Amino acid sequence: MKTFKVKIHGKNLLLNIDGDLKKYGFDATKFVKAENPQEAEKIAIILIRQNPNLRNTVFNENADRLTMSLEEIKEVNFLKFFAEKSTAGFTFYSEDEE
């Protein structure tokens, strides 16, 4: 099994921050083990969708869903995977500021 660093860009995320519903975008980095880059991308997106902090704060309706796209994927050695895995996370921005 190979190790990958996967960068995903998301947009159209409806969040309630300080009582104000607004659309946000995000960049997320995930480190995953997979057989190939395509599988690594799928795993990263599943991990993002299953993140409990994100799931519990999203207010999107089914007709207005969050979208995600692959920004970058690269195979990394195990030491880099192990060292950086805990630093992977989300960076959010207001879509009004794009």
C-alpha cells in the first residue's frame, strides 16, 4: 500500500458562524494509504464528508450540496506521511471574499 498527500478544495458550504448563515469554501489536506491516486482521492473525500465537526455544522439542503474537487495529489514516503499526518486539516474562507 502506498501513502499519499491529497489536497481537496471544497465550496458551497453553508455554515452558521456566530448566528450568521454564510457560504464558505475550504482547502483540506489529507494523508491516506491507498493502492493508487484514484483510490486516495476517494478516501480523502470520504474522510472529509465523515468528519463529525463538519457534519454537525453544515446547513446545506440536498438541492444545494457542497462540492469538492481534487487540487493536488502526490505520493509521499512513509516518514513524511507519519510526521505530517497529524497536521492535516481544514482552512476555511468566506465565499464572499473570493
